Amino acid sequence: MRGFLASSIGVTCAAALALPLTPPALAATARPVPAAEAARPAPHAGIPATAPSDRRAAEPSAAGSTQSLPLEPLTRDRATPSAPATEQGLPRRAVRHFSLVGVVWDDPDAELHGRVQVRTRTAGTGTWSGWQDVETHNADHAADPDTPERASGRVRGATAPLWVGDSDGVELRVRSESDDPAADSAGHTSGARNLPAAPPLPSGLRLELVDPGEDDAAFGTEEGPRAAGALNAETSAATEALAATESSAVNADLAPFGATEIAALSRTETEQEYLALNSGELTERQLQAKPYIGPRPGIVTRRGWGADEGLRESGFRYTKKVKAAFVHHTASGNNYRCSQVPSLIRSIYRYHVKSMGWRDIGYNFLIDKCGKIYEGRAGGVAKPVLGAHTLGFNSNSMGIAVLGTYGTTKPSKSAVKAVARLTAWKLGLYRVNPKGKTNLTSAGSNLHRKGKKVRLNVISGHRDGFKTECPGRKLYGKLGSARSKAARYQGR
């Protein structure tokens, strides 16, 4: 694959002059946002919601934004009022429109031991939801220790994001709870004083409310200093344009420059592509043999789901090869329509970068419940892009996230089939058998110490590399089927 890694570099600069990076209708979209944007008063709770088109026209956050709200103490121990509050949150309030929520805190190594619950008000109807739980154990989705991304100084601890749909009101409560169920159940009894106290909540808790912007908006807006003047705005636009050009150029061997989707190929076409991409690395015997590779599936590109390339860190980071695929669920809930997926992915992308401090979205690919496949982290869908998905095992692997929560909900047959089709193709590019085993060296996790060589299934669940519930019991139970299907797609 080394020849392929270099093949698109030469087209980047030339392509930058040729690609219209935003749809014509969006070319005049004002992206700079005043620094006071984040503190702008929210609408009064009694004011009727405006139509989406009116709202977007009236707000500078039309192409995506994040509201970051510091939490307040909700309760204190009367005996020790100076002690940190064991429950924080936000009372019910009206806010600017958003579609995804999450909670972040200062220290990425600190864990939130407790429960996070949120209620939201649906925009347009004014209907409040019931309390919804937000997944708190999310530290296992991250860049590996001692990597530049992890050590950037920007990374924060965070819950998983939760998709709630277009909303304009929120209420939040975060309660510290012991990991010992007996301690929690006895918390209000006379014997509770003999049990360990609930651990303190992490410092710097904030509620993140993410607005993904309109579906036809290819670029997002920023809060803060980037809006310091017309010159800065032009410089920012040029930087975003270059990033978008680079993001598209790395897929130029697979699709027309600026394509919104990489088309599916037949088996014969895929085999021809495989030989072209690997011609410099294959032996004469390998060139004569029929390759084990599944037909390339259709893949929606970053341009296709409307990624704001100005959000992510510039450039790309690669690992040596792809020896394994780790399957995840996003734990963002199942209350989304497939037509909303571009908005959902833009929200997760913005949450990963702006709220959590990552260089880009963590996953290499995402799959929706209708079975559609989406490009994740930038760098080229056929290349070994280094992700931030499986703490300790991001090197020499790829991360595939099925959008949704699959602890008690079965994944759709379409989603499982898409996992098989994607892995049959991508693992085939690196001559890997989906039903086989592989050895990976741990960079350090709560399941495998740093430096330990671990033998894993080529298609593994996140929980195989880290002690976690991900990808959910129901999705994890389908991985055997995905392995078998992927091997058949490869012709094994």
C-alpha cells in the first residue's frame, strides 16, 4: 500500500485550484461568529419556536455551533457545606437550538463515577422528554497514551454523546455514585455512614449542546477569536478550503475529485483496483493469484456528510497497516432517522473535536441502521489512517462505529451486513482474513498492559481490547456472523 499512500500527494495542489469546496449557494455564508456568541441570551421559554429557515437566517450558527455551559451545584451536604457538591446540573432553561448533548470535564484521565441524565424540549412542539441516561464510561474511546493527539493539552474527559434531535430547552443532573451498588442502595440508611462515600465529581463539568447545522452546509462556524476581522475570516476560509481539498484528494484514486460518495464496485472491478493499488508490493506469485477481497462497498465521503474540514487538525496521521477491525457502537441512542445521519455524524465530529479536544472524529468509518457506510477520520478510506477509537489498540487497526446503542437493542441486519461488506474490502486490501486471528501490541489499556502482545480476532469488539460494554451485548453477539459473511465476500 506504500505506493498508494503516495499516489494522491501530487494531485492535492493542482486539485486545490479546481474544486469548488462549497456549494454555490453557500459561498457567501458568513462563518465568523462574534466572541460574545456563546454568552448570547437564550430566548425566553414562552416565545414560540421559529421555523427552521427563519431561525437559521437569524443566527450566526447556521452551519453548526456548540454551546458550552458550566454546571451548577444542585445539592450540598449540610454537615460539610464546603465539600464539593455530589450533584451538579442545570435547572430547566431555554437555549439556542441543538441536536446532540454531552458532558465534558477538565482531566481526561479522571472518571465520572455516577449518573448523568438529561431532559430536552423538542423545538417547534415545546414537548419535554422524559429523563434520558447519558453513557458516562467513554474514556476507552480515545487516542493511545503517549501519542501527540493524547498529549496535545486540549483533550478533556467526556461522556458519550447523546442524539436528541432538534431541541431548544434542556435540564441536566449529574449525580456522584459509588461503584459499589450496595453503597448506593444503602445511601439513605443509618448504616450508610460506615460505607465509602461517593467519589467526588470531576472538576470543570460543562454541558455541551451541539448544533450540527443545516444538511447542505459543508462548513461550520467557530465561536471566539476566529471572528476577529475580515482578514482573519479570509485566512480561515482559505485554510478550510485547503483542508477540504486535501481530504478529497486522498480518495482521488477511488472516486472523482470532490465526490460526495465513492461508488460500489463489482468483484472484478475491485480485483483490478486491488492489483493497481498494490502493484509495487506484490510478488509475482501474488500478482498471478486471485486476491481474497470483497467487492468495494459504496461509501459516503466526508464531503458527502458535510464535514467542516476547518474544525479538524491539519494533515493526516497513518499507522503501518490494517491488521484488525474493532467494532463499536456510538452509544448515542437509537432515536434517529437515516435521513438525519449526516447531521448526527457532523454532531459527533464537532463533539469529538471542539468538546473533547481530539484532532478529528475518532472512528475510521461509521455505519447507520439502514446499512449505509460513511467515511470517518480524514486521510483516505483505503489507507491505514490512525484513529482514536480503541484506547491501547489504535495502531495497525481500524475502528468501525455502528450509530446507536446496542446493549439491549438488536442491530439491524443491514448494519451487520454493512460491517461484513466493509471489512471484507478493507481487510482484503491488506491481505487479511476476516475469520482469522492477529497479534497486536497493546499501548496500554485497563485490560492489557503496555507492551503486551495480544492475540485477537481480526474482527473484534471494542471490549476485546478494553474492559468496556462497547459495542453493546447485542451487537457484540453479531460479530461471529459478520466474520463469516466477510470471509464469504472475500471468496474464502
